[in-house]
Amino acid sequence: LEDTPRLKPNERRDPAKVAVPPYYPDTPEVRRDLANVHDVITQMDYDSGDLLKEIEDAGLAEDTIVFFWSDHGVGLPRAKRWLYGSSTRVPLIVRIPAKFRRPGQGTPGSTNDELVSLIDLGPTVLNLAGVSIPSYIQSRAFLGPNLTPKRKFLYGARDRMDERYDMVRMVFDGRYRYIRNFDHDRPHYQFMNTPEKGPTMIELRRLHKEGKLSNEADRYFQPKPVEELYDSTADKHEIHNLAAKPEHKARLEAMRKELFAWMRQIRDIG
């Protein structure tokens, strides 16, 4: 309640009505944890509204481009610090006053389904401000004039999580997600002091010890495969690994090649 002081009782999410992903156990503690995420989002809406009102009250609303985003998914297992869609798919909203808009960009209420990485925010702001983008920058502008070709892939990396280390790399084409686990001798989830104190992780540990977890939830404690491949359209929770399926061999090889090309390009030495 301290995290969400402005919420009225009818604005709080009922734990009985939340959707529990298959990689979590469906217990009252987990449902309360998920409901709290929704409550914090509602509180964030209030806080964001306060900031927008400050801009309006200062008479700067029509002179200010506003970006709204988050840096990762929710702070629960398999979200923050992971490379599945539950971590890498984040909100992004941009408000562009009319005088700064380019044709086809920034129309109120419009959406865009192109692939955008958070490292694209820097060159996008430079481009909107009319500042030249350095040639050595890895990312691209997705708004403003003279845009370069849209991304075909997004990339991701997992290395350090608090006091633990891992090496995982990812490439995503908008539908298929390829994950390469370089430290595949380690389990999916490693012990980290802070997450271990969370209700969902406590429940995962308890039920794992009792042998009561589903196969999807028990994966946290199993060794990682070298490669993972998911169809995020058909399998929104990304729990069915297609890497060993013969019918996906060509796609697997192509995405593996793309990942290693990116790693060489950015000089990724792990």
C-alpha cells in the first residue's frame, strides 16, 4: 500500500482475477504479487499525469516532445534480467507536438509495429533535435527526418544479475526469438539475494522442494539448453522450445548466424 498511496479501493486489482503465466505456480501469494504489479502500474499512471501537468502548467506542452518507456519487464522471475518477451517487451509512447511532426509520424492515437530497441532512443532524440548522429553509433533513429531502413532484428544480452554472472545472447525478428546459452551448465535461475525475498520466488522454491511445480515452472531449476527458439506468436509465453524440431532447422541456423554476426560486429567478448 505504501507503493500505491493514491489508489482507491476500486482501482486495486483483485488477485482472483489476474492471469497467472504457466511458468509461475498458481497460489494466493503469486496472485497477490501479480496484482501488486497492476496496482503499481496504476500508481505510475497518476505519477506520469502529474509530470505532464507540470509541463502544461508551465506553458511548454506544445514545445516538448515526451517519451514514456520502461527499462525492462516486471521485477519478477523470468522478467527483469531475462531475455524472453516477458522482459524485453516494454512500453514505448511518444507524444510529438504538431510543429515538430514529420509526415506520417506522431499522429495522436496512432501505433507503429516496427522493431525498436531502447538503444535507439539516443539517436532518435538527436534526429528530432536536428543534431547529426555519429557514424559509429550502434543504434538507429526511428523518428524524425531521413530515417535509415527499419530494423530486421532486435538483440539482447544477459551478463550480470546483482551478485551472479551468466552469458546469454538473444536475437528476435518480431516473431521468432533465438536464445544462445553460453553458460549452459548453470540452471535457468541462479540464487540472488534480493529476488529470493520476493513472494513469487519464495513460492517457486517451496513448491520445487516439495516436487509440486509444473514442468514449465520447474524449468527455473533445470540446466539450460545450449539453444532456445520460440514462436512468440503461437506461443506467447515462450515455453515450447523449437530448437530441436527438424522443421525449424533452417530458421534456427539463420538466426544463429545472425546472432554471431551481431556479436562480431559489436565486438562482444562476453
